[in-house]
Amino acid sequence: MTNWTKTDLTAIDRDGELHVAAYRLDGTLRTSRIVWHVVVDDALYIRSVRGIEGAWYRGVQRTGAGVIDAVGVHAEVEFTHDDTRDDAIDAAYRDKYGTGPAVRAITSAQARATTLRVEPR
């Protein structure tokens, strides 16, 4: 794996939504889903608001790889479970998206269980 360039990470972070598509076992892409994302300490993180029941999350768990699209950035990526920064990630979600019901959902224990670090391949 490689690191994000500062330019790509800034562009991704500036966008409010990220399109995520996981690879199937046969190498084809699943349908993309829109997810919220945050950057903490130069790393990109996403979560499933539906927890482990989220369809896109289940797909990511099967292969650990996929594609993301944000404004100006299309990248092949790897997804790695990472619960080491959950409090900082919660704070980043609140800073970026506010404190409404959707943010309470994405910072819930159910969603925290699905925290993924997204890194370019």
C-alpha cells in the first residue's frame, strides 16, 4: 500500500460524500454506495451507518479491496478495520457534518464497529 498524496487527501476531505464500491470475489465491482468520510492524522476513514448489516460494508469485508470516487479523485483502494482512533474519528465526523441525528448514527457503537481505514493500492 501507498500513502495518499496531500492533493488527493485534501480533495477527498473537501467533498462531503464518497462513492465506495467493493470488488467481488470474481474481480467485478459491486454497485457503489455513498458514504460519509473523515480524515484524521492524514488517514482516510469510513464507517457503515447501518453497522455490520450495511450491504456495502459486507461487500468490503469479503475482499478488502475496491474503488472510491470523490470530486477529482478516482482510486483503487484497500480497506482495513481500524478501531484505534475511534474517539478522534467521532470528533472529526462532528466537526465535518454537525451534531444532528445522522451524525449521532455514524458515531454510534454500531457504526464504530465498522471503522475502516482506506488506503490507495
